[in-house]
Amino acid sequence: MSCETSCKPYVTNCFTVTYYDDREPYIQYVSSTQGPDTGGNSIDIGIANFPLVTMKNLIVQVAGKNQSTDNWLVLRSVIEVTEVRVFPEPYDLGSNAQQIVPVLFLPVINPLKAVRLNYTYIASPQQLKSVSVTSGPSTGCQTVRVEIGYFRYPAAIESCIGVPSQCLTVQFGSTILSDAPAATTCDQLAGTVSISRLSSRLSCVVNIITPATVPGEVVVVMKATGCGTSCEQSRFSFFQEDTSVLGMVNPIPTQGSAQSASLYEDIYLVNFPWETYSALNANVRGSLTLPVSIAAGPIKVDNQVTRIRIKLPAYPALERVLVFINVTSGALVKSVTFDYTFFDGFAFRVLSMSPEGVPVSTSVFGRTFAYKTEVTFLIANCPQGITPGQLNVT
């Protein structure tokens, strides 16, 4: 019977009321309905009108599989709302780009009050997220921290941390790295790998201690253990530096006053031959050659860097020169050089300008306006007492 038929002739307007059970549970909110197929993320679910539950009387199913309590927890369960946090397990998508699976929350005390939602697993290719350093001494013992996103662990993460080779194979050039021992010395750690306790399903953090190899570039390949040639790999290039070659690292001085007879500069050297070092000297070579005094050093900054302090002489010409640092090592003399410019320390000289460039005009609604930009100069040896009228800028 229709509304019009049942209401006539008592009223001229009527409406239908539909009653529903407002005590039925429903999903009030979900923090996310999708995530990577590797798992490792978390989703928070709020369920209204749900029976009061604990970890002991709630069943959580994902894709029809009961989840271990390691993969979910009850945040709170009160009359107003029950909040559950779920940590999705890895899911094999095969060749699919994504797949929707049901997530069921089943209260043991009243199974008829179960609720469900749909969750989408998305294929997430393994990716190299970061590499702390990409070069080191060819003698090895360089620590390299690598982060791999969406790594496919073939075993539980806890066992991977204890025995990395169960889960991860790292090939450094032609060398397969072994598990790092509980040691601290270089000869025991070189050529080993460990998995950090900071690792998760979303990110595998790997610590590599490089082995000794011949100098040159090597390729580092990382993949899940036992996955064959078709599995996903992460790789990067690492340069093994020749430790027999003396080198310099920044900061490297570039210029100084020609009139100064006591200009001190700090020089930072790598691959300093401490075991065979016997003498150290320096000189400046330009239109003429002058000796450079060694004011201090050599001093070890760390295991790789050595600092020396040189005292440059006053130089009679304003020109670019080469500064030579010479280290006698056994029967060999190892040298490094760097460019250095001597300028007139008493001359009027612009040290810096800010900004260094601006447009001359701009257009607003078709009208052209000229810029009047303030430019700041830092000037050396500017005459004292100078007035704006005495300074000409062109």
C-alpha cells in the first residue's frame, strides 16, 4: 500500500519513515586504505557501536587469514568507539599491480557484530634510498650505510639482523661480503655486512665495511638471498681510492695578500705516509720560486686526514702560482699542488656584491616598471672618510 493510499482521506501530504538499527557497528574512520605489498606500514581503524573487546577476544583477518597479535593491537575499546591498529603483513601480488583484500574484525563474544573493510595492496618496487659515502681507501675498512626501500625479506627481520646472509647477499665487485662478527678491529670487520636494528619492512638499513681491493671503481649489488637472477636488485658504484697517492681535501686556500710575510694557511692531506714519512717541505712556483715554511704539523685529524700549517712568503708579483707540498716517503717524494693567487693587499678591492644580478624592469598588467634595487658591496681598503659624492659606481 502506498503512502498516498494509506493516508487518505485524513491528510493531504505524507512521507515514509524507514527504521534501521542504529546499534549496528560500522567503520567510523580509517587512516589509510592502501599500502605497499611489502607490509611494514600501519593503519588505524575506528569502529563505532562495537562490542567492548581486548586483545584476547578479538580476531583480525586479512584476506581470510587470521592475523597474529604481533600484527595488530587494540588501542582502546570504549562505548563510543573501538580503535584498532593493524600492521599489514607482506602480500604476494604475483604480476598484479595491486589487489584489494578484505580486512575483517570479528568480536569473539558476538560474531554477528563483525565489520569489514577493503584494503588495497600496491606493488612497490625495491629502491635504493640512500648511500652515505661512495668512495674510500682501497685498503678497505670504509663504513658505508645503505638504505633500501621495500626490501623483500626472505625471512623474519629479527633473524636477518642476527644473521644477515640469511636474508641479504651483498657483492662488492667480485667479493661476496660475509656476516659482520662481534669485533671492532679493521682486519676482522673488512669485507663484512650487517643489518641495522632500525630496519623495517619499509626500509632495510645495511652497514657495509668495505674490503681491500685494487684501486678503481667497483659495483656493489644487493639482493635478497636465494632469490635467483630474476629478483630485484639494488646497486651503486663505489670508488676505491689509491692510498699510495698523496691527496688534498677541502678547504683548500685559493688567494692571499702578496705583501703579507706571515700568511698562515691550513692544508688537509689524505693518504699521508705516516709509517715511512721522513721529511716535509713546500714552495711557491710562479714567475719565480720561493720556499714556504712549515709552521705546524703534520697532525692527525682522524684515520684518514692529516693537517699541516704552512706560512706563505711575501710575493713580489701579483699573479697565480702553484703551491707544492712535498712529502718524503722512503726513497720517494710524494707531492700535491694547488693554485693560489697573490693580490695587492693594499689596493681598493671589491670582496663581494649582493645581489649579483637583477632584472632591469618588470611588467604589471601590461605596464613596464623599472627596478630600483639596492646592491650591497663589501670593499677592502676603502679610504676612510669618503662621502657618497666621492664614490662613482658604473
